[in-house]
Amino acid sequence: MVRKLFYLITLLLLTHQAGAQSAGTTGADILKIPIGVRPTALGGAYSALGDDVYVIGYNPAGLARISQYSFGLDHVEGYAGVEVESLSVAVPTKDYGIFGGQLVYRHMPPIANTLATDPTVSASDVLFVIGDAQQFGKVSIGGSLKAIYSNLGDKQAFTEAIDLGFKVELLDTDFALAAQNIGPAVQYQPNPQGSDPLPLTFRFGAARPLIVSPSSTLLASGEVFNVSDTGFQEAFGLEYWHRSIIAVRVGYRFTDAQNLQGGLTAGAALRYNLGKLEYELGFAWQPNSISSTFVTNTYTFGLLFWF
């Protein structure tokens, strides 16, 4: 089964590269938004490192590393008044692997054209994800199903997609391979005017601990990924834990200057126990260079629970 999954992802990657064209426009760009304080602070280099509820958005196979019931709440304050809310959950089972789910809602200020008589336009997106992962020794595989609903004024669009993921541990290093957003194009109704393909994405990542001691832990991750309309990108992240209580994170994503998700990222977290309940308060920051003289900031706030 693992071999078949690997062959499938490889075939998809080769097919995509054979038909690749210059960068263009894709639909359902909510699929490009990084979800989760930890992966955001690490620059998105998370398909191999991820071992919590947020990994469902990067590599569903990473769900297999979760051993406790857990859920996360996140709020993103983006540029131009765009805000994102998300709820992520993970449910371990004895016989059916680890189930994960995620609900993401993006909303933005109404769009008004003061020079025209057109009514104010509202825009929002909803993303629902459900996935499952299984562990086979040091190998894990997973998949997820996505449903995307978009609203733009009086038009709506609905489509589905799937993700496939693979993860293996070799020589104290985790390697990951994932294919994301495999599905039909987005088409707004009523009166559709063409359609936009989903941002098909392929990821290859690696992560390993650099320091492990009772007082400190340093983890490193790196990732190469290809998004159908923006091409190849690279991301690197470092996470330092002091006595498993305080974390400091930094990441960098290499991309073209027009991609606002590129560049430096950073964050921190505080973890504490209340009996059997463990929780983590986290924060991530990403400056966005709109131009050489105009920089905005995106802030992510999160609360993660295990029990």
C-alpha cells in the first residue's frame, strides 16, 4: 500500500511537470493560507516536522504521530483587513488510525466602489478538511478530503479536493512527501465566466532534532514545494524549546518578490499543564513587503490543547 501511494504521488508530480506552464492564476486561494501558529512561524516547512493538529494542512500522514485528543484555535490578522479563523482537531483511535479535521473561515472587509453605482461586494471563503493517517512501523501514510465554498458578491463556488501524504523516519530524520489540492477547477455560479484550477501543490520535506537534552531541544526542518501557479519555493525553520515550556521559532521562505507569503517569519509559544490537560499559547509574526517602502504585518494567535 505504501509503495502504491509513493508511485501515485510520483506519477502526479511527473504529469504536472510535463504539462507545467508559466505562472498564472488559480482559484480557491484559501488553500494557500498557512494555518497554525507553529507552521506559520517556521515558514511553512512543516510536512516532515509536523506532529500536531496543524499538520493536516501540510501532510495528512503526519497525523499518525498524534497520540492524544487535541484541538487548536487560531486567529489571523492579515493585511488589508483580511482575517482568518480556524478550528483544528485530532482524534486517535485504536483500530482506524488518527482522524483529523479542520474548519477554516476567511472574511474580509466589504469591497465598495465609490465611483460607481454598484452595490457593496462581500467576499468570504470556507474550507472544511477531514483526514486519516495510519502508522506502519517507521512509515506513515495519510489522506484527506477537502470541501471549499467561496462567496463573491452574488456569486458562489463550490469544489472538492484531496491530499495524499507519506512520511518515513530514517537515521533519526523524518522525510515527507505530499500531493495537495488534487481536484476540479473552481467555477462561480450563476452565469459562470470560465474557471480557475486549484493550486496543485507537491511537497518534499525533511526534519530532525539537532539538540536533545533535559533542558533544551532544537529542531530543524526544510522543505521544497511546487505550487502550480507560483513554481518552486523553499522554506526552512528552526524551533528551540527551553525545558519544554518556552519555544522560540524562526523561519524563512524563499519565493519571488510578488509572493506576499515569502520572507522572514518568527514566533514564540508558552506551554503549561493543568492536570491531564496540556495547553500551548502561541504567536507568529510575518512582515509582508508590499513594496520597497511599504511593509505590512500578519499576526497569528493560537491556542492548542492536548488531553
